[in-house]
Amino acid sequence: MNILRALRPPDLFTMLNIALGFAAILVICESQSLDILKVAVVLIILAAIADGLDGFVARKRGSGPLGANLDSLADLVSFGVAPAFLVVQAFSLPFLIWPAAIFFVICGALRLARFNISNKSDQLFEGLPIPAAGMALSASVLLGRPGLAVTLMLILALLMISSIPYPKIRDKRVLSILGFFTIAAAWAVFFQSNTIYTAILLGALIIMYLLSPVVISRLQKGK
């Protein structure tokens, strides 16, 4: 197979996703200063935007033979490895805490592998999607609380490998609103000196998504 001929328009956004995720890792290696770490968080947020555009274009134009596997590889780097490494470096976590970060990455890989081989639903994901987990973990670094970040890392890891149903957002209006808030959050992290409020905003959006299975279960019981 000629790889270049196998590429489709959605794959370009997927490659942008993985490039931004790896760039975040390179930035994290440079320094532990808050300004540098903020750049890494912004790159992870931008990777999430690229991942969203990948899915949007794939639904409009169709995906190629590389699509699903390439997307999973990109997501593992951008929302699994990069956020976990960010937490370890940001708080200089001791060696004994490293297994928590390793556990997060492994759970992310397992969640993506299950997604690739399972029957796809148009409405629900099985387990927390790794982009949501990666963004939540990255945002927690802005709060400057290592204990909170490590605890969240473990909770998010378990949610990813769980069988809890999470909704797929397909409505264009909702996607536009989420895209706007995501871009605004990236802008605020990069240009504002006080990032606590931005972290709270991102946290609130992600918590709403984390709570969505509760809403789904109640709706199903009401039928």
C-alpha cells in the first residue's frame, strides 16, 4: 500500500493532532516553569480541536483505510502520554508516584484498543473518551495541586476502561459552542497570567460531560 495515496483529508487533521501532542512533550522537557507548562496545556487543547475536526471531516468526506488506527495512535500520544508526562514533570512527582501516570497511559491504550474492535454506536461511547480525560488532566495542572492531579489521574484512568456510556456529541450547534469555549480556554491559558479561572472553566465543562451518564441512565429508566 502506498501510504501517501491512502491518506484522506481527515488524516491531515489526525497528523496535526499527533504533531501537537508530541510538541507538547518536547515543550514539557524544556522547563518546569509555569509559562512553559502553559504552552504545553495549550498544545494539548489545540490537539483536541484537531481531533474534533478530524471526526467532523471524516463524517462529511469519509475516512480512509488508515483513519481509525491512525486516530487512535494520535490520541494515545496527545491525550494519554502528553498529559501524564505533564503531571509528572509539573509537580516533580517522586518515583513512587510514577505508576499512577503509567496506569493512566495503559488505561488510555486499552480504551482505544477496545474502541477499535468493538461495534460502533452512533450515540454512545463505551467508557470515557481519552480526549476528555487528557484535557481534564492537563487542566488540573493549572490549579497547582499535585494531590488533586494524581487523584484525578487515577479516577480518569478507571473511567476510560469502564463500560459507562458517554454521549457522542453530533449536534452542530453544541459542537460550535464547545469549539468556541475550547478556543477561548486555549487563548486564556496562553495570554492570561492567572489561569485558575480558565482551569475551573475547563473543569466545569468536563465535569458536565462526566455527569452525563447519570442523565442518560435516568432518561432510559423513564422510557
